[in-house]
Amino acid sequence: LDFLRGHNWFVTMPNGAVSTTFVGRADQQLSLLQVGRHVNSRRFSTTYDLHRFFLAPEAIVPISVEVLDDNSYFKFNIDSINLFNLIRLERSSFGGIYREAYSVLRRHTDDHGNAFFNMIDRALNGPSEARDSETRRILDEWLLRPRRDLPTDLRGVYPACGAEDRACKPIPIIQRVRTDFLWQRSPFQLVGQGTGRIETAGIDYILPYWMARYYGIL
């Protein structure tokens, strides 16, 4: 965290090259500092408080832009994880600002059939029978998915909208593209590559499963 701040929030490699940046992402900067404060309060509390005062109102901006489309769907995983830490570790009135950003994100993804996002919502917003029963169903359906990275082509099976490889509605869990972490892939993706030679590690089941156990959904 000190290294990031020392390099102005640019991820700088040993050879000096920049691989990515957190510049312009108030939500991500605050989330990292929030976790830093939680782990080492003496070192990061004041720094977090100062950043929170100036940056908290900006946290909603990149989220509002990202929900305009589902391109690079992994961005919603990053957003969810960042806001999860921001909200659950915040004890001040700034938590309301973070929740506004989360509400924008959740309104966009709540019908995507995503067990991981559902469990984050359970952690932040408490029980919901409709959402929690959906999570149980999704986890059951995950167990019926092929274990290897078989190629997927559902064009012609489900109607497409906007692009020939994008479904109009979320695809059923069992038929979604094969991948190492299902919840980072667009539920609208009709085509997926694969050779059938790589077996899934099941991390996309284990994570929401144990979260569901912890929160009493299973």
C-alpha cells in the first residue's frame, strides 16, 4: 500500500513499466486504504480519513459509468469486492455514500444469476428469501455443469441482442461458458472457447458455498 501511494497509485513493475493504475478510481483507492486501516490502524487511519473526506463523493462516478454496459464483465467483480470492504468496515456516515454506489451496481447485476454477487449482497444487506433461495438454486445447478473447458456455442439456441454472441437474457447456469470462475463471466455470453483438457478447480463453487454456509443460507 505504501508502494502504491509512493508511485501515485500506479502499479509499477521492477523494470519501471506501469502495468495498471488506480488513478481516477476513488472507490478502489478508498477500498485499499480501508483494508489498510483495518489491518494496521496506527499507520493508515489518518491517511484513510483524509482520502475519505475528499474522495468519498467520487466513489459513485466510475460505478455509474461501468453499469452502462456489460463489456469486460470482470469489472463488476472488482467493484463488488471493493464496495464490500468499503461498506462492511465503515462505521461513519460516509457508509451511506458508499451504499449509494453499491445500489447503482446492484441494480444492474441483481438479475444476472450470480451466486457470488448474491452472497456479497447478503453480507451487506441481510436476509432476502427471494435472493437467498435463488443462491441455493444456482449452487445446485453449478454442480451439474461440465467439469472441463468444453467449447460453448449457444448462438441460435437463445435469442441474441446487440451482438450475435450476446443473449438477450441471462443464460441458465448449466449452459453458461466454461471458465475457471463463472461469476466473472458475462451471463449473456453465448460463445466460449475451450479444448476440453482443462479441469475446473471449483473455486467459483467453493467461495459462494462457504459464504452461504457462514450466513446460514445452506
